[in-house]
Amino acid sequence: MHHNRSTLNELMADISRKDVERLVKRRSPIKEADLTALNLDNFNFEGAIFTKCKFTGSTFIGSDFAFSRFEECILDDCEMYGSHMQESSFIECDLSKSDLRDCVLIEVNFRQSILHSVDFSGSFIKDSVLLNVKGDLCDFSFTSLSAANFGGAKMHVCDFTACRSVDLKAADADFTGSEFIGAHLDSSQLQGTILNFCNWNVT
């Protein structure tokens, strides 16, 4: 039996894209659903609520996450580049190995999420909360970070090359082994921040 890729993806997930669209439009919370490898590109998640859902390998390219809420969800290995997130929440989620390049993130809350090997390069991140996130090998190169709060975050061996930051808050954060080559950290608050083995060389 021959299936194209999108049909195979629909068969892997518990519910289809159309099911998700219908539930989101009705503002129905979605709990403990398996949305593995689902194509959710250019999707309108406005006001959606997901709890303990699994999105492993799904694509959200160019999607709008405004006012959406994800709690304890697995969003690993997802393609999310070019997405727009405003007043979105990803609380205690796992976004490991996901691609968030060239995204716009305004007032986004990633509190206590796992950000292993996440690519934020080229994104615009403003007034966002990354309190107590645990991450390593993340790419923030060429991002614009405005009033982002990394308080208590553990962000080991991350790349902040050519990052432009204003009013960065990173009290008691740990950036051990990270690269800050060519980065601009204007008006940043770094009380108690651990910067062991970081590379600040500007060449």
C-alpha cells in the first residue's frame, strides 16, 4: 500500500491536522495527545492550550503561536522556523533539537523548559522569560535579545556569536563554555552569573 509522506505522518499521530484545527477553533484544551510527525505548517494556534502532548518531529514552519499555552509537552526535533510567537507559553516543555531560526518571539515564557541543542539563530526575542531553563549547545548567533530574562538558567556551551542584546537579565545564570564573540550586551544585568571558560575574543 503506497502512502505519501503527509499521509504517513497523519497515520503516526493520534489525531489529524483537521482535528487539531477544529479543537483549537473551539478553544478546546488538548491533553495527552500524540501529535508525532504532524505537518502543522502555517497553522494558527491562537489561544490553543496543550497539556502533556507529544509533538516529536512535527513541523510548524511559519505558524502563529499567539496567546497559545503548552505545558509539559514534548516538542523535540521540531521544525518551527519563521514562526511568530506573542504572549505564548512553553512551561516545563522539552524543545530539544528543535529549529526556531528566524522566529519572532515577543513575551514568550519558556520557564523551566529543556532547551538542548535548540537553534534560535537569527531570531528576534523580546521581553521573554527563560527562567530556570536547562539548555546546552543552543545557537543564539545573530539573534536580537531585548529584555530577555535568563535568571537561574543553565545554558552551557551555547553560541551567542554576534548576538545583539539590550537589558539582558541573567542573575545567577550559568553560561559555562559559551561563545560571545562579537556579541553586544548593552545594559545587561549579570549579578552572580557564571561565565567560566567563555570566549569573549573579538577578532
